[in-house]
Amino acid sequence: MLSQPLALPEQLALAEPATIATALQWACLLLAPTSDSAQLDAEVLLLHCIKKRRAFLYTWPEKPLTPEQVKSFEALVQKRHKGLPVAHIVGEREFWSLPFMVNDTTLIPRPDTEILVETALSLPLSTYAKVLDLGTGTGAIALALASERESWEITAVDKVDDAVALAIANRENLKLTQVNILQSDWFSAVKARDFDLIVSNPPYIDETDEHLHQGDVRFEPQSALTAAEEGFADLYYIAKTARDYLKPNGYILLEHGFEQAVKLRAKLVELGYENVATVRDFGSNDRCTLGKWAE
């Protein structure tokens, strides 16, 4: 479909009449200088406008767009051209094959976090396991787990009221109402102390990291991204405090940066966890570390 590249647009406008093919070509050329996923961005934005599935783009590349669709697509592409995340533009991001509503009050779910879900599901937990998700954000981790384990008793917490409201909205939309979602600054409002699994994707980026000023993270809340102590503060706090909330032989599972695994494993061992191990993500980067609380 993109075998006949167009000249770089001189203005942020799509020439009419436009087809699916020419619209994607125009958008890809416009977005390429500012996005490393221009093709995917263009497709997601166009699908949002025409309300079709992805296969439709390749089945009907010559299908004309209506003037209304052209106008809508132009507006969305211009927002992406200015740097706004695609998920914020369309208000949705897929995670674990589930549609999650997103906004700028919390992080956009990342594909690599699916490794956290996959690892949790592989643990030898009981049919009626009690699970705590700390810093749930959109609710992605807790709700993905609930979609696979209907009998698990899952509690998800976040300290940001707007994030809690968003997670609740996603819970209702996905009809996974068995998940309990509440406002809590980490463990502050958590009453139970017999969890089989405590899972978290906490802030773990160093506050001085230069990447905070690049790409989509510029539009996400810094409080959900960064932590003191070179990014380890929240990871260490959760690991330390979780010992009082896990039942014997319960597990802790934490997402972290790809360069943090060695120090985090050492901290878990120091804190008394056993069977400490790190799991790699789809890019073969160290992504999450787990341990078992044996006391």
C-alpha cells in the first residue's frame, strides 16, 4: 500500500478526494520525523475515525473516505504530529487483548508489562488466591489477571483519586466487577495481611533520567514515572513493607528498569525473600523480579 511514496506534505492537510491508502501515506510521511512508529500510529488513528478493524485497511485500500472522516483524521494526525501520545488522542490502549480507557492522569499501559501478568499467572497459586496490585493506574494488571482467574480475590489500589476513578471505569466497562479498587497510598488503606501475591509496576525511573523529556512520557504524570534513590525508593519500600502483608509462601512480583535487576534481587535476598529470580521482557531486557516470603 505504501509502494508509491508521496512527496513530503508542505502543509498539515490531506488532499481530497482521499482513499484509505493515500490517507495512510500522507500520515506516515508527516509523522515519520517525530515518531518511530509512524505506520502504526497512522493506522490506529485512521481506524479510530472509520470505526473498522485493522484488516479492513488492507482489504479495501482504495475505499474513499468521506469529507467528515478526512477532517477527523487530519485533526488526529496533527495532534500526534505535535507529540501527543496516540493512546491519549483516541482515549484507549489495548493491554492483554483488553481495551482500556486512558487519560493523562496515569501511565499508558505498556506491552512489556504483560510479562508481569504472564509471570503472575504462572505462579503456583491457589484457585482462590488473594492478590494485591499496588499503584494500579488504569487497572490494567489487576483487570488482566481477573480476566484469566475469575475466582481470585483481587484488590487494586492507587493514591491518585483520578486514577482510581479511571480504574473503576475500566472495571465496569470490562465487566470484571469482582476486582476491589480503592484509594490508598501504597499499603495505607489495605486491611488484609494474608495475600498470596503482591504485584506492582511502581515508579522506577531515576528523577534525572534524560528520557523523561522525550517521546510519550512527556505527557504522562512524572509522579507515576520517577522515584528517588536512582529510581529504587518505591521498589525498596514495597519490598520491605510487603513482608507484613504476605502470607507464608506468598510471592512479591515487581516491574523495574532493565538495569535495576541485580540491585533489586540483592535487596529482596537481604529482606529475607527466597527463590528470587528475574524475568525478561519481549526485548530480552530484565523486566520484573519476584521472590517468595517463607516466614
